[in-house]
Amino acid sequence: MDRIDFRSDTVSWPTPAMREAMALAKVGDDVYGEDPTVNALEELAAGRVGKEAGLFVASGTMGNLVGILAHATRGDEMIVGHDSHVMMWETGSVASLGGVVPKVLVTDEFGRMPIELIQSIVRMEDVHLPCHRLIHVENSYGNKGGYPIPTDYFAAIKDVASKNNLAVHMDGARLFNAAVALGIEAGQITQYVDSVTFCLSKGLSAPVGSLLCGSKDYIHKARRVRKSLGGGMRQAGILAAAGVVALDKMVDRLAEDHERARRLAVGLSNIAGIQINLDMVKSNIVFFKLADDVTLSPQEVTRQMREEANIWLGTRGSRGFRAVTHYWIKTADVDVFLDVLEDLLQR
């Protein structure tokens, strides 16, 4: 890359192998179901998460919206965490475009809604009340430092859902980060959900796209929803080819990103003026903040790091930062980051 960019794993460029695959991709009209590379990607994706079928969509936001609207319709209710990505960072599209009503519950430090509370608030059948249709979950949990939530939580969620005839949809934007961090296959997580989205364009380094996976009947319905949102793509095999490389070549190496994130976190913990909770750094996301006695603002820190060392970093809240490792962040980049930040704070 032309910079050291820690703002997000979404900034990752496609790998050389992806660019070659894209140039050589066989294509057709995907709306007609005739793009062989898209078809291959959807089949591969479904297999990786233990589902019958997959659907290639333009983004994770589209994947979540399509995924939810294939379960619920206008006036239906969705149980969801208060700081989940779909509630905070997807423009309220579930409500504004889909008419689905969020029933928002507070999450704990890892991103889990209380199981007992979920069970207690499931609505009875009543003409006055919206109907509960689904429970929305997320793994890894972005707003809690990319924490990988273990499978017992999702097993408990599925148990509540089954008892109350509810579907479970997972925002698995960084699902494979969660699986690698937990030392398990992604399917061991997704066995407890009816549908799941995951991104190709974050840690897996593809340039564009996400997958929505579920049963064949569900994906048939979701394909219609995707079309209604303007998501029907034509010769999309050019993009899907990078996704095939991502799933074949880029999943296992996510452990390298996690190792570098941990190296970064430990280094930050040794810099005066930085506060960080090392226990929360389990995947490729590192949250940290400036101590109260540091006179610089986060905006001043990011500006000087960019101007002096071409290091790009995102801010979070009034005193905080988020740093994300990915394929294009090497160990040497982590060390440069730490040296530059420490020098800046010691001036």
C-alpha cells in the first residue's frame, strides 16, 4: 500500500492473486443466474458456514438488510443489541427501508444481550403488538473491540429462538476473525443461526462484497429482496473471483493479523499517556485512549502521525482511537507506529 493505514481492515487492497483472478474471471449475467464465478463463490461460501446456499451482495450493510427483510416484514420486530453495527452504523435502514421495528437491548462488555431478558421480552400473540420475528446477533462484536464471542452464547440464543418460533440472523462481518481467534471452524459458530452475512472486503482483502448464507428457500427469497434494493449485478464474476481467492487463501492467515494486533496492544500498554485493556484484544481490532493528563487531542495525534510518518489512524470518542490490522500491515509497520506515537507523546 502507499501508506501505513490502521483506520480499518476495509482499506485493504486486493492481493496480487486476486487481481490476477479478476482479470481472468469467467463471467455471465448474474441476475439470470448465469455467472459461473458468482455461482462458484456462493457455493463455496455456503459450504464454509454450513449452509445450503449463498447470495453475493455488494456490502455487509446490504447483506444485513437483505438478510433481515428475508425474515421479517413491515411492522415486525427484531431483538437486537443497542450498540450492534446494524443499529449504529447502517443508517437505520432496517427501519427506514424495511419497516422492521428494533427491540433494543443493552449488551455486556463483550457484546452479549442477556439471555434471560431476551426470553422475558418475547411478545405474546396480540393484535395490538408487533410480532417478534427474529433475534439479531453479531460476531466478532465490532463495538466491543472485535471481541470473539464463544459458541455457548449462540447456542443459548438458538434455544430461546426455537422455543418462540423466531429466526436468528448473524452479522458476521468479521466471522472468520472470530473463528480463528476461538480456534474453531466458522461453521461451529453459524450452526446456531438461520442466516449469516460475512464480509469479503475486510480482513479477507477482497475489493468488494459480502455473502449472505442460509437455507435454499431462504436464499431464494433473499435474492428477490436483493433485487428490490437494486442489488442485482450483472457480470459480477470479476468481483466474485477475488472473493473465491479470499475464502481459499486468506482465512487461515488472519491469525497473523491477530498476532500483530496483540503486538501493537502490548506495545501501547508500555507507552506513558496511553490507556488500554489488553484483555479485550482478541482479534484484529485495538481500542485505546489518551490518559487525562495528555494535552494533545486525538485529532492532533492522528494529524501529526499522518504528516510525519504517513501513518493513518482512526479516532473513537472524545479521547480514543481504533487501530485495525490487516494483510497490508506488517510487523515492521506496528513497530514504526509504536515508535512514532511514543515520540509524539514524549515531546
